Amino acid sequence: MAFRFQRTLRIAPGIRINLSKGGASLSLGPRGASVTIGRRGTHANVGLPGTGLSYRRRIDTPAERGRAERHRGRERREHARAAARRRTDALAEVSLALGDRGELLATDAQGKPLSGDHRRLLWAQQGEAIGAWLNERMDAINGDVELLANIHLDTPAPTGEPEHLRVAFAEPEPEPPPTPPMAPAPEPPARPEPGLLTRLFGLGRSAHAQRVAAADAEHRRRHQAWLAQKRARAEEHRRAVARWKRAHADWRRRKVAHDAAEAEHARRFPERLRTDPELMETLLAAALDDLDWPRETLVSFDIQPHAATVWLDVDLPEIADLPQREARLAKRRRRLLIQPKPKTRLRQEYAAHVHGVVLRCAGTVFATLPGIGRVVVSGYSQRPDAATGAINDDYLLSVDFDRDGFGRIDFTALERVDPVAAVAAFPHRRRLLKRDGFRAIEPFAMVGAIAAR
């Protein structure tokens, strides 16, 4: 029998040193669930104390190490995915704002500024969307400068003539009454069959005949009722058709009269367009109301058909209504550079807008009222009086347009037309100084004031 020697030294709770002929080993863990590390490898020991049952398995083999490594790899990947989810959640409710100097301000759902790592991640994930947002902010700061300066591009040519818009007859045509639905005629009932005794011996023949007669009588009654209902519905439909014919004839007469009146209006429209002050006022008011101004622009007018002249007063926007700052993207395109617009450029943009408004108003009158040969447009603005501080309606520009001269403008190439120079080609009153902008002027006057002012 081989001699075995083993001695166990307990150096701490759950840690033991085993001494034997084969060498020393280290056991970790309580009895029944321990790990032994020795010269022969690392083993896991599981047992039930007091029963003699135990299980021992080596866990430092390559297969075990591979499983452990794969487990650790899965843990690392799951940790990375969780970290990515946390970063994505942190950027899910980011709010963007623009600082006074154009810097990008990004805050989380709690309103706290994003950290440097989160800002870098935000640009990496949403850089294109942020760039589009910065461009939108830049356009909002710069405003619709092109539209303001090029308002004259929408000036209509003084050619052609408005057409009479026929008013359709509003009453709907009466519909013929529908044919009333009718149930099908009742089917004859099945005749009752005689019983066996009746067929063999003639017993109950009289009762059978009575049943047959009763069934036939019921069928005749139901058929007569159906015929009566059919005749009643036919009569009701005939009366409905007669009423419809009378209503349709009345409708037809009204429609013919309406169409004749519209034809007469269309025939007389060119003449009325030149002589009827009420029609001229209605058409011009509608045309001016349809104009889409980039800034609030109010227009009042007075028509003098006998003089073939229209006088317009235009309440112009203030220079302060134009964009006062300009913005551009910084070199790295991650912020805006914002600065006040030079006063000289601001005055130039305002002058282009004011002259463009005047041209557009004159063109609208000439295009709407072909009988008008002269349009006088005067523009005014609310400005403080330097002496009193009171707000006055200062006229800045007054222009006397004639149709022939206006028609010499090339309306197919308005992008080549300078509105300031175009206005200067007509009799006008203005004091436009390069350094000070518009000075107040005395506009062209007419007999009587414009009532709409």
C-alpha cells in the first residue's frame, strides 16, 4: 500500500496551504466550493460535506482558458455597447443655441452644457445636421437681403390687359328624381299536395280543396296589393318628374339670363376698365392686396379717370427694419462670425429697396388699369424730428411715371436694371445723400389729399 502524506495549514479564512509528497498547493474558498492551485494545475472542487460526494475539474486547460477568454470578450463588448448607448442617450435630447458672438451652445436635457467628449461625439454623429442648422441661423441673421434689394424683379410689364373674369352660375342644376325601387311581384304559393288517404280513397278531398282555394286567394290578395303599390309609386314618380321639369325649366331660364348678363359684362369690360371709377378702384385694390412684400408696406391710392392718372402714397418700411447684422461661417464651419453691417452698405440696401418698391407699385397700376397713362408714387417713412423728437411722416421719394417711358424698361431682363437709376429717368423729387441717406422732401401734389391716407 502506497504511503500518502498531506498536511493542511490554514493561513486565513478561506485560504489554506496543502503540503504533500507531490509538493505544496494553495486552496481558496470554503469547504465544498474551493479552487486549488498547485504543480498539477488549477482545479475547481465542489462537494457536499459529510456525504463523501465531491467533484473535481481542472479549469486551467486551453479549452477552459478559451471559454474564459470568450466570456471576458463578451463582457467587454457588452460594456462597450452599454457605453455607446449611454453616449447616444446623452445626445438624444441636445438643444442647440447661438451665442452673441456666433458660438455654438449645446446643452443636454437638463440644460447643462455638453462636455468636451460629448461635443466631439455630437459633431461626429450629427455634424451634417448641425451644419445645416448653422446655415439656417446665418440666413435668419442676414435676412432676406436679396429679396429686399431685388424687389423690383417682380415688377409687371405695362402690356396686355386684364380680362373679365366670368362669374359662373352659382345655382346647381336640379337633378331628376330617381326611379323608385319596387319589390318583385309575389310568387304563386306552392299548391298543397293531397294526403295518401285522399289519393287512395278520396278521404278529406273537400278539406284539401279548401286549402288550395285559400292559398290561391291569399296569392291573389298579395298580388293585388303589390299592383296597387306599384301604381301608387308610379303616380308619385310621375308627379316628381313633372315638378323637376318645371324646376329645371326655371333654372334654365335663370342660367340663360345670367350667361347673357356675363357676356354683356365681358363685352363692356374694356370700356368700363377705362371709365368706371368703381370698377377701376376694385381691380386696383385687389391687385395691390395680392402683392407679397418682404416687409410691411402699406399703399393708399386715388384714381382720377378724367385725367388718366393714379396717385399712390406708400408707407415704406424703416431702415431699421432691414437686417442690421451680417453673419458668415467661420473657417472650420463650426460657428458663425457675426458683425454689424457697415452703415454705407445698409443705406445702399435701403435705397435699392425703396426705389424697387416704387417701381413695383407703378408697374402694378399700369398692368392693372390700361387706361391710366400717368402714375405718381410718393413714399414716406416715420422718422423722429431732430428738433422736437416727434415722429413725423417724412416723404423720401416722389416720382412721376408715364406709361410710354415706363414701357421702355426691358422687363425681360430686370436683373440688369438698377432701380435707383431707373427712377432717376423720370421726373422725381428726392434728396439721397451718400453719407446721410434720404433727406425729407416735398412730394408732387395733387388737387385734394388722398382719402385713404
